[in-house]
Amino acid sequence: MSVGTGSAPGAERTARPPTPRPGDLAELGIDPDQLPEGLVVADEHGRVICFNAAAARITAVPAERALGRPLETALPLEDLEGRRWWRLTDPYGGLAIRVRQPERNLLLPGGREVLVSARYVRTRPTGPVRRVVVTLRDTEARRRTERSHAELIATVAHELRSPLTSVKGFTATLLAKWERFTDDQKRLMLETVDADADRVTRLIAELLDISRIDSGRLEVRRQPVDIGAAVERHIQAHVAAGQRADRFLLRVQRPLPDLWADPDKVDQVLGNLLENAVRHGEGTVTIDITPSASPREREEAGTSVTVSDEGPGIPEESMNRVFTRFWRGSKRGGTGLGLYIVKGIVEAHGGTITVGRAPGGGAQFRFTLPVAAPAYLT
């Protein structure tokens, strides 16, 4: 079938076939049923000559029932105000200078929403329409994205409201009744305000990270990183905050390859994984650092970090959702964005991260980073 050449039936069997054009699916050896989007093509008489498998799936109309029928009957679209789309646009009798209809939301019978765009193929400018090529796309993927954005906004609004309410309440009280409070009371209130301000700052940083990850703009500034020393710093911070020193077991298998990574972002990954193990796990938190094969092709060296605990672990049915937005596990609290950001950071380094069950029954997170030494050092 020729789509876009405007040639009459049988013309392709002439002694000298026409030069293939990008829009000619037959000449390019492309089966319309292999296309991921719905494709509907009508000839110069408005009869459907192509109705691919994706179009049949989206419209729930079998191809054999659509072929040969008028376009308006085979694909009865309406706009969001209930007007018949093909009568409204009149592709065959409308303006002769029109060549396309931009993508827009239209409705199928039953109210199902689809994204539709159309191209009017003419053999010469302002000539009669020889083909109407229509593409259809399901809106479910876009709806999922919109729901995800709406959920993100709702979560952020909720998480911001609590600390900001606290900040506002304490500062207003201090300003109105400063003389009535002792120094110890003032200090306690200001420390609370300071902690809530830190919480807001962390949330804003998470949102910026998500924006950069989703848009592919997360920058990685590589420097030499001593991953063992970085883990020790996080352990010392937890001990200083009240955790028992014997709750942590660090095992480093040396020699390790020289690791070039973004130290701040590696700290962010380690901080999140250790915080999760301490908060949601039980027993000893074990951190294993080992040399490993690089997750990148054509690179031999990599470094793996495994964080395990002895808690209840993650249910098997939840394993595939751990790195998605808003996953919080069995315990509520937090935004549920931390592991999503961790995965984005690891992958921005060219690494991989997995989750599983630890030997002691708890959760086990393992991430592997390529050494990624600069070219001038290799």
C-alpha cells in the first residue's frame, strides 16, 4: 500500500517504479501493523484503505469492519463539545491550503479519549486531497503522568504544610510574647524552627533532584571518592545521633579500584540507604564494599556497596515498586521519594541498583558504580 505518494492504483506496477518517499510504507518495507501508534488512511474518495492493528486495538473496531468504509463511519470522532469531527474539519472540501490537523484530544463512541492528528496528502500545492493519514494514540500514558504529577504536588503540599505551620506558629508566638519566655524556652522553640527549616530545605532539594532526573539534566561532577571513608562518616553520624556503635558492621574487601564519582551524590545515596536500614530495619546493619565487574560495557572494574539489615524485609510483591515515587513500605513517614532519587543518581553515574532479601531476612540494597576514570588517566 502506498501512503503519501498520491499515485493511482496500479501505478507501482509500471516499468519504472517511482522513487520511494519517506511516507511510502510499502516501499520502505514497513508493515503498518508493526507501528506502535494507530494508523488510519483514507483514499481520495474518503474510503479507509489502511486500518492497522494498533488502530483496531485503540478503537475496539476490527480492521476488516473498517476497511472500505467512509472515514467518518469507520472512525466516528467527536470533539470535547460533542461535535462530529470530520464534518467540522471537512478534509476533502475545506481550505485547499491545509496540509494537517495538529494533535488534539477527541472522543470515540462511548466517551473514550484519544489523541488524534491528521495529515492531508496532495499531489500538488492546493490540489485535491489524495490521502488523509490519521494517527491515533492512547491517552493512558499521559493520564498516568498527569496523575503522578498531581500526586507529587499533593504530597509536597502536605509535607510543606506541617513544618511551615510550626515555623509560623513559633515565630509568631515569640514575637508576640518574647518577654514571657525563659531563655531555655526560647532556645527550644528556635531549635524547633531551625529543624523545620532544614526539613523544608531537604524537601526542596528532593524536588530539584526529581526535576533533573526526569529531564535527564542531573549533573555528575566526578572526583576521586574513598567509598570506605564515606561510609565510615555516615556510621559515625548515626552513632553521634544516639545509635549503638555495635549496630553497624562495615566490611571492606581490598584492594578496591580507584572510584571516580560525584562525592556529594554518593553521600546522598549512602545516607538514604543507611537511614532506611536504621529506621525501617532491625538488628545489625551490615555494609559490604567489594570490587566487582563494571555495569558498563567495555569496562572491567567497578565498586559495589551492599547495605543489609535484619528486619522484616520488603514483601516480595513490593520489590518491583521500591524505586518508584511515593513508595514508603509498611511504615509511613517521609515523602517516599528517597529511593527514586537514589536510583536516578546511581543510573546517572552509569551504575545499577537492586533490592532483595538479606541473608538475615531483612532488606538488602546493592548498588554498583563503574570506576569511570577520566580518559586522560586511562
